[in-house]
Amino acid sequence: MEYYSPQRFKILPPVVKNLLIINGIFFLATISLEKLNIDLVDLLGLHYFASEKFHPYQLITYMFMHGSFMHIFYNMFAVWMFGSAIENVWGTRRFLTFYIITGLGAALTHYVVVYFEMQPTLIAINSFLDNPTNEGLKSFMSSPSFHISSGNIAGLTNEFIAKYNLLMAEGNKTEALQSAVNFISEYKTEFVNAPVVVGASGALFGLLLAFGMMFPNSLIFIYFLLPIKAKYFVIIYGAIELFSGFSKISGDNVAHFAHLGGMLFGYLLIIYWKKRSRYDS
């Protein structure tokens, strides 16, 4: 049986080392700037492409942002554990290319899924704004398309309902309808702004896939106790992510399809490199 031991290679190759450092700096900066009311997650996390808060640089910076100490600890431990072996075999340039592309692929996959999830609500919102009526408002707000996806939306909703009910009770239906139009417009903005992705998990799952393909019979110890071959670990983990992404029962606020996107793009990139090497030879 093939065992992988980091001591055979550089324990901390250059790209992995710098990824750990950069992620650590971003995490410390996030904590420090919170005290100055500067939200780095909002600035550098990846927003939905239709959001006014989206900026192209977020496609890269989101990979270095993390929401908690445990989030960054587990991600960076895994980047070191799997990434060190891969970088030692591939070299710095190919490893960095793989890491960035799988991170981009994870983001793209996640937001393709988010697009289809958001469309029913956006269609309902636009339908109301195109033809606003009090009956249409009630229909929208009682439908599955209307949901509270952030604290800002909850605050806006509570404030609007109180104002709307007061205006209707006073018989000011026209003014009440105008307040409804204003509210739904704000709701749309907040709804589109709400999704934000942070973390190296997408690229990490690409590394996990690569490790399973490169060292299929190496043992991975789950919780440092239960041994399992890398190839089976990758298959099982991928299946769990696929189930979790479709089931929506976990309630863990994890971007499961981003993880799958990292694995998918990692697989496609490895296959491409293999085919190109055959042609070059």
C-alpha cells in the first residue's frame, strides 16, 4: 500500500507557504478593521454578479477571506496537507495556476446555481414593479418567492408592514401603494446584494480532487483516527457535497456547489494537461 509522508518533500513549499501567510493576513485585517466599522467581508467577499457591490477583483480576493477562526484553520490545514504534496510534484507555477482556476471555477459554479435559485423571486419582483397593485403585493408577500434572506431585509420588511398597514387603515391606498413600490425596489436591491461567498474551500476541493487522482492509494486519516484511501475519500466527499447541495436540508450556509465546482474544474484542468502532454511528446 502507498503511504504519503510530507517528510519526503518540502514540508512547506513556496506557494503553499505564501497562501497560508496571505490568508492569515486577510483574516487578521478583517478582525482589526471591524473595530473601525470597515467590513472587509463585504468589500472583498464575492457578491452576486448583478449586485451593485460586485467588483471583478472579488473573484480573486474572496479566496483569501474567511468568516471565523475555525473556517480558516481547517481550510489552511487542508491546503497544507494536500497542497504541499501536489506542489512538490507539479512545481510552483502549475500548482498556483491550478489553485486559482479551481477557485474561479468554484465561484462560477456557485453563482450559476444561485442565478437559477434567485430567478423566480426576481421575476415576481419585476412583475409587481411593472404593474403594481395592492392585490399583487399581497400575492407576492404570501408566496414562496418572498423570503427574508438577510437582517437588512427583515428590518425593511417590518418597517414597511407597519407603515403600509397604517396607510391602508387611514384609507390612503394610493400612498400605501407607492410605499409598496418603494419597499419592493429596496427589497430587490437588498435581495441581490445579500449573497456573498468567502473562503478557500472551492480551490481546496480542487486540491482534494487532485490529491485523490495523484495519490489514489495514499491513506487519509479522518479525525486522525479512521484510515481511508484517498480515492475513496474524494468519491465519498464529492457524493456528500452533491447530496447536500440538492437536498437543502443541512441548513449550514455552506456553498456546496462551489465545492463541487472546484472539483469539476480541477478534474477538467488535469485531464487537459494530460492530453496536452501527450500531444507535446
